[in-house]
Amino acid sequence: MRFVTISRHEVGLLFRGKSFVGVRLEGWHWVGWGQRLLRYDRTSLLVSPVDLSILLEDENFRAEVHLLEVKDHERCLEYRDGNFHNLLLPGRHVYWKSGIDYDFRMVDTRKDEVGAVIEPELLTKHVVLAQVHRYDVATHETGLLLIDGELKQKLSAGRHYFWKTVQHLKVLLADLRVQTMEVSGQEILTKDRVGIRLNFQLQYRITDVERALLEVSDMPRQLYLLVQLALRSYVGTRTLDELLSD
């Protein structure tokens, strides 16, 4: 048996074996045989030695803590004295009541981009970056955001952030600049059965991003094959003299 001192900035949790006895606040406290007193700093997050639901059954314990429950589709921004401090993941979080002014803001991960619902400066924090996907879209590009294989939105030029969840995210990018393609060394017969060899260049630009990225597999290769067919069709219906005169 012994006496233990709890200071003003501490809280004690008294156990007998694995059974929770109660909360001990500032002052001298008697700890009997088979008992143990765990002391906690009020400014620190509580790491419970037993299942949290056991402690929450005690009215005195509930009076000394802030209880926060974050659902699976949520993230919580924790602020201390007006400044961002941490990002809380799904689960129960308990903070001791103290001189710290806590503020908590819930964010629904099912809605909008991360950058649309939290301050831009928070996206420089490592604890936030670890929980988001980042996609960069250049000024000459347009992006398509797919969630679980379904098109959700177009992404304009800039940096985009989305929460890491159980959903599968994928971003497809389309280059909107004028592109050049060369079709070289094409051996084709004219209408009058003369073999000629053609080198051909073309320029193209994507105007329908969704069709180019979602309805066509490997769009540049498909375009190359279409140009080949068009050349063969054009040359094959004309004589050599007609081609030369054109």
C-alpha cells in the first residue's frame, strides 16, 4: 500500500487487476494491494489500457474527457487553440479536458475534392498528405476522374486531392495540344496496279475527351490504323496519273 500524488495537470485511472475502479483527480490518493494507478497528462491524447467502452461507463470519467466519434466515411480536423494540430481517422478518440481550447471539424470523404472543403495550407501538412491522393493536371490537359470504374467528373488544369478510401480512384489525362503523327513506308497499289511507297504526316487535336479516353482503346494507335485504311482507300481508287495530277 502506498500514497500517490496526482498533480493539477494530471488525471489518474485506478485499477484493481484488470477491473477499472475509478478516476482520481488532483491530490493524494491511497493505492491498496493489488491496485495500480495510471497517471495521464491532461494535454495528451488518451491511450486506453482497456476497452474504451469500459471507461465510458463511469460517469466521473465521462465528465473529464472530450469524446469524439469519427465514422468510416469521415475524417476529422483537430484544432488546438485555433491552430490545426491533427487529422483524425475513423474510430473513437478521447481527449482530457484541460486548458487547451479544442475544436473539431468533420469532413465527409464522399463529397467533393479535399481542396474544396479544407484550407489549402493544410495540404502541406504531412499528416494530411498521407491520407490523400494527389493528381496533377497540366495547363494543356484535361483529366477524367473515375471512381470504381465510373466517370465522376472532369478535372481542369491544376492540382487535385482526393481522400484515400476503400474506393478505387483513377485519373485519365488527355493532351489537348495539336499532335503530329507520321505514317511512313506504306506500300500501296494504285487502281491501275502500280505499286507506290508513301510517307504521310498529319496533325490532330482531341476535342471530345470522354470519347477519346473512354470509348477508344489506345487512341493514337487507332488513329494510325484509320489513316492507313484511308490512304489505301484513297490510293486504291485512283490511277497513278490521277494521283500525280492531284
